[in-house]
Amino acid sequence: MYLTMNRFKVVKAEAAAFEELWKTRDSHLGDVPGFVSFALMKGPEAEDHVLYASHTIWADEASFTAWTKSEAFRAAHGGAKSSGHMYLAPPDLEIFEAVQVLTA
Amino acid sequence: MYLTMNRFKVVKAEAAAFEELWKTRDSHLGDVPGFVSFALMKGPEAEDHVLYASHTIWADEASFTAWTKSEAFRAAHGGAKSSGHMYLAPPDLEIFEAVQVLTA
């Protein structure tokens, strides 16, 4: 399991617009080879922002790398610049590799 | 989907021991009502630590809350104090609620 997590510090007044942006955009992820699942998660509220995290799970690192070089990636990120005012800071990308997995 | 994520800054020299600790302990999670899945994830390395994150997914918030008050929780965390020297800082718990989910 290969997890790419992007953490967004979203200005409070923009939280609803931020969620709407994700819900209405076409991520083009469904057809990408090696894509497993995506979740946009709402986290804790701080005084001046709300923490959101996008969690994308890939079959392996090669699938993620291939996606970042694809047309689907460019299409999904075409609007990124216009949403800059929503964030307190640039998004923070963290990549994780599973060490241990348990399921119910 | 309700995700509880604990972030651990682990001293580099203790990373192997930290992973071993998780792999060998009995989390008692399998039988907990509402438990969906658990993953211990290895993240980026900084100069003085390695970031790990435990991701536990629950059916809902009530399942997580009930677990924190259970005997299974106490049993799983019994050894936490003895591993304090492994961390640069106390673990940082963040709780997320899914806003949007896509699967392949």
C-alpha cells in the first residue's frame, strides 16, 4: 500500500468553497492504472484554519509516479492556481508506505 | 468514514525497534465493534526523525469513542510508557471525517 497525503490549511471562511471545489471537479482518477482509492478528509479546526487531508492510495509507487506524468494529472490540477486564496500555506505532500495492515 | 491518525516523530536510531513494537504487539482491534481497518505507515525522513502515522478507520465516531473506553484499548496501550524514549515529541492525534470518497 502506497499512500500520498496532501495536507491543506484552509482559511475558515473558504472551507465550504474548498469542499465544493473538490466535489465538483473531475479528478480523472477512476481510469488511472494502479489507482486504489481517494478520500478528501476534514480534520481538526485551529484558530485560523481548518485542516483537510487528501488521501490517495495506490497499488505501488510506480503507479503514483506514472500518474504525476500523465495527461489525467494535468487535467485534474488545471485549476490549482485559481484556488490559492483559500489556503493559509501551500499544501504539504507526505508519502507513506505501509509497514503493517490489519482489517476487521 | 471516520479516521483517527496518530503521527509519531521517531528518533532515527529507534525506527527499527518502533516497527518491531507494532508488529509484535496484539492490538486487540479485530474484535472491536465498528473497527474497519488499521495501517501503520512509514512517512518521510527528516534530519532528526522518521515520521510514522497510524491510520485507524472506524465505521463512525461512536465506535471510536466506545473503543477508547474499552478493556481492549487499555490492553493495547499498556506498554506505551516504556517506549517514550523512541519519540522526539508526544504523538499527535488528528481525527478526520470523510468529505468525499472515490474508489477504482
